[in-house]
Amino acid sequence: MKRTIKIEDLARAISLNIVYMGTRDTAEIDSSDLNRPGLQMSGFFEYFAVNRIQLFGMVEMTYLQTLDPATRMERLDRFFSHPIPCVLIGRNLTPPDEFLDCARKYDVPVLMSGLTTTKLSHKTAIYLDALLAPVISRHGGLMDVYGVGMFITGDSGVGKSETALELVKRGHRFVADDVVEIHKLSDDTLIGQSPDIIRHMMEIRGLGIIDVSVLYGMGSIRREKSIELAIHLEPGDVRDIDRLGTADNHITLLGVKVPQITLPVRPGRNLAIVMEVAAMNFRLKSIGQGGGEWLAQNIMDVISQA
């Protein structure tokens, strides 16, 4: 997916110094991969990944210095004539004069970092992975309960926000209410966060909008959290409820399966405590210790011995 990024945002995110900006303050990016143009500096421009951010390190800069001025100018002019998004330089290496002359000629932004080339590549790729990740928005809330990212769903008015508020009072951390933006960072990793316009805000029926960060402090919130467990709140009695906790129920978000637990909502039931237990039980299951599986196995052993 192609995204338009601001060069200044890129520079701020990974601590880059802008050597040359020109009139282009944005860049079109469709890949988190970077290209090190060693082959291009040697004159090979077949299969040139022009859509990627270009990264110059010690090898590329040292090779440029070995070229005679005419050849160096020819290679750099040909390189910058392609529609590349921008150029990064590692180790605060000083580029030759021809380098910046060509960047100005073709209006290509040039940024510099004191990081080693490998670290700069890694840091930039992480930033671009997050930026280019597929994203969807879903109705629900997101909490960090004992380190477990808990995506809370249910019909409007079922009590999602009130339960999240009780969890905050019990020391857990709030991420999002009402709308959760879900980003797919890898084949099995989902990151949820709140839209900027309602970040830290929660709607409590009868009270209106409250700012959780102001009422409970910055320690009560998180900007984002991985989604590991879904809790669906269902009003009334649920007929097909999982009594042992061994059912393989899940929801699919952006192609990733997330385990789901359905909790019946009835007057007098403390859902916050149940969710705390659900989080702790999920962590136990993740290391192979599940109470339901243990009981089911014991029952099977008794039956087999009968």
C-alpha cells in the first residue's frame, strides 16, 4: 500500500538531520525495504528499486571517492534522475560535492544520521513497517490487563466503557474506547490504538466524556498495545457458553486469528474481576497450563480406567 509521508516526520521519527529538502516536503512510499545503491554507483541500473528509500553507507561513499570526477558525476546524475523518494546517509559521512549538486538538480531530499548504516536501516524499516501496515477500525475498547492486550467488544450500551473504567481503577492501563484502530505489523501481530481525536477519552453514559489521563494520571494509559485476547460482552444468558474453557473460539482481524471469550452480562456480576482472571488464565495457557485442559484430561483418564 502506497503512503505519502512528510520528510520532516521521517526526520523527526528516526532523528535525522535534513541536509537538503528542496521543494518536495513529502515522499511516496510503498515498501519498508531500503535500497543500498552500490550496484548503481558501479553503473548497473537494471532492476533498480527506484520506489524505495535509498541508503548510502561507508561502502557506497568510499566507492564514490575512488571514481574520477567525470565518472562520479555521470553515475550520480543518472542515479538522481530516477524518481527516488529520498536519500539517507549513515555515519554522518560527508558526501562529495557532486552528490548534493545532483540532489539539488533533481530536487531529491537528502537526510543524514550518525547511526551506523545497519542500525539506520533497521530503525527506518521499523518506522516504515508501522506506517505502511494494513489498518482497520473496529467498534470496541482496548485495555492492557496484566500485560495482556484485551480487545473488548459488544453491543452499544452493554457496559464496555464502565467495565474498562473499573479496570483502570484497579490499576490496569487504558488504550482506547469506542473506536480501536488495528494495525497489522506482521502475519501474527496486531497493534491497537485510539484515533488521535479521542485519545485518552472515554464515554460514560450519564457522565459524558472523561479524560482518563487527567483523572487517573499518565500511568493509567498506553498509546498502543498488541491485541492478544478478545472479550465479547453478551447481555443475558448465553446458551452455548464454554464451561471448561477448552473451546477454540476466535475472531479474525486482518487475517489474524485472535482468541475470543464470551462473557454473559447480568446485573451484579463483576466483569472487571472476571476479565482480570481471563487475562491471568490466558497467560497460563500461553505457557501450557490450562485448568480446563487439565480437568478434561483427568476425566478422560478416569473413563479409560473404568
